[in-house]
Amino acid sequence: MMTLLSAPASPFGRKVKITAKLKGLFDQLSVENIDTSQPANPVLKARNPLQKIPVLILADGTELYDSQVICEYLDSLVADPRLIPASGMVRFKTLRRGALADGLMDAAVLLVYEQRFRPEAMRSEAWTARQQSKIDQTLAHLEAQPPEWSGQPDYGDITLASALGYLDFRHGGRWRSNHPALVAWLGQFGQSISAFDETAPR
Amino acid sequence: MMTLLSAPASPFGRKVKITAKLKGLFDQLSVENIDTSQPANPVLKARNPLQKIPVLILADGTELYDSQVICEYLDSLVADPRLIPASGMVRFKTLRRGALADGLMDAAVLLVYEQRFRPEAMRSEAWTARQQSKIDQTLAHLEAQPPEWSGQPDYGDITLASALGYLDFRHGGRWRSNHPALVAWLGQFGQSISAFDETAPR
């Protein structure tokens, strides 16, 4: 049995959960929810000094993070479906797509934190614009060359779906109005991959 | 020939440069410095919609990011020295050490941005304490079980050295006073690996 420290709203936790479900490993995971809005959660701090979720705790107590490392570990445990190609440019392009979607999440999370941790007078328009620009540019980039839906999602797809799901959950889904190709892609992902709905934040 | 978009002060760029030097690939890199303090650098934006450095541009124009993906790509081009073990728990523990050091850099960079992007009245003590706690906990964790110096640094070592170098450069080296084992480790790294000094921010 493995333990996953996560939180229902975390997009980084969601990509790990979707990965575990696609690999048939989810029932070997005990998910423990961590409230990261409070400083210094002792359970999390003892497992990851960065105090970030997700953390995967293996049966022997070994901790793994961050989400990319956890996903690659889970991918290595079971042969099929392969979510990260083993080698070659297809591997690096898959990892790049994951890094792009991770960056989308990072910017979206920083915007939430700007609201959560600061009273209104201490919120910076320049900082907000900087993060929003990362989101807008990345969505425009993806919209111009949207991922093709093959029916077999890879690690890049899983991460992107989790990032877009977070924009729906925490940013009111405003991205949908001007990114029809991405909206269509996410619709196909959600219809085909039941793990997406099963891991949605409520 | 490959192009690396980076900046002299970037710890994420530094780990890529050290990796390239250890792999004997640095003279195949043309390093282009990007000023990320200004919004929307057009060169960077065209190559990475997240507008983050480093970006590696391959001879055929393919862009790779983030720094972990670039380091793994460079590691794949030349057999020796192997910086990221190919498989097994030793691989995941190396990647975890890299993720820990990346998180150290992220928190240290966010503290610099708190100063750079906000006038004093808009700086948050709670936010600063949150990031400082990540740094302090991670350093304490590493100090309690410092990496062993084998003479053959791996990806985790390279990333950690770059993170500690950034704490020296941007945070006045205050970490040194109470982490003697890490100070000794970084001293050995710097003495043995000339790429460390060669990539130091000036």
C-alpha cells in the first residue's frame, strides 16, 4: 500500500490520481488530504520539507515528489498503458508538454495565492499581469496547435487536462470563451477518461 | 549547434550549464542572455509561452523546457558521465533530490520577486515567512543527512549546488552560518567541479 498526500483542489495531485487510475494502481493508494492553506502542516512537513503536495509515500516509507517524479514512478510500475515514452524525441516532447501544463498550473496557483494570502491593498497588478500573461500566452500557444486526441492520453495530456480543470475550478472557466479547440479537446478527454471526472474537485 | 536561453543569475540556467559542461556539450551551446525582469521579452515569449528560462533550442528549432527536461535531454546525448540513473529507485531518488533543490530555488526566487516587483508596503510577511519556511526546512533536512561526496556528481548534486549558489548570490549566504555539513559539501563540489565556478553569477 502506498499513501498519497494531496488535496481535492490540487491540480498537481489530480494529475497523479489520473495517472494512478490509468495505470490500474489507484486502489493501491490511500489518499490523505492535506490542508495547505495553513502554514506548516506537520504531516506534510515531515514528508516533504518543501511542504508541497503531492507526496507519494511508498510501502517502505520512501517519499517521492514532485508530481512529475511521482507520475514517472507510477508509470514504471506497470507496463501498459505507457504514459511517458521511454526514449527519443517523443519522450522529451511529452515531458515538455507536461512542463508547459505544470507552468500553467503554477501561474494559476500563484494567482489564487495572491488573493488568499494578501489583503486587497497588498495585491500587485504587475505581479497579477505577469502570471496572467503566462496563462494567456500558453493557452494561445496550445489553441494554435491543439493536442490531437488519439484516445490514448499520455503524461502531457493528463497534465494539461488537470491544468485546464483547475482553470475551470478556480478561475471561473473564463479560458473557455476564446479557446474552442482546447475546449473540444478537454471535452473528448473527459468523455473518454472516466478518471478525469472521478478526480474533479467538488 | 544548440541555443540556450538563460541569464547569468538564473539557478535553473546554471544547472543546465553545469550539466552541459560535465557532459562535454557546452561548446555546442550558444548561450543567449534574456532579461526576465522586463515583461514579455519577445525572444523568450516566442520560444516558451511560459516566458521562463532556461529554454534549449535544438538545431532543428525544437524548444525544450523546463530545466529538468533539458538536463535529461543533454544526459541522453552522451553516455558518460551518466547524471540521471536510467531506472530503479536510484533514478527516482536522484530525481527527488533534484525536485527538492528545484523547490529551494523556486522559494528563493519568489523571495527575490517579492522585493523586485512590490513596493515595501505591498510585501507580505506571511508570504515571505511561507517561502522562508520552505527554504529553512529544506536546508535543515539536507543538513541532517547531507549528500555524500563521491567525486562523481549526479543530477541531484548539480541542482543542489546551483540552489545553494543562488542562496549565496541573492540571499547573502546567510544559510552558511548554521549548515556546516552543507557548506563542506558545496566546498567539495566547487573544488572538484570547475564548471561550478565557471558558471557562477558575477
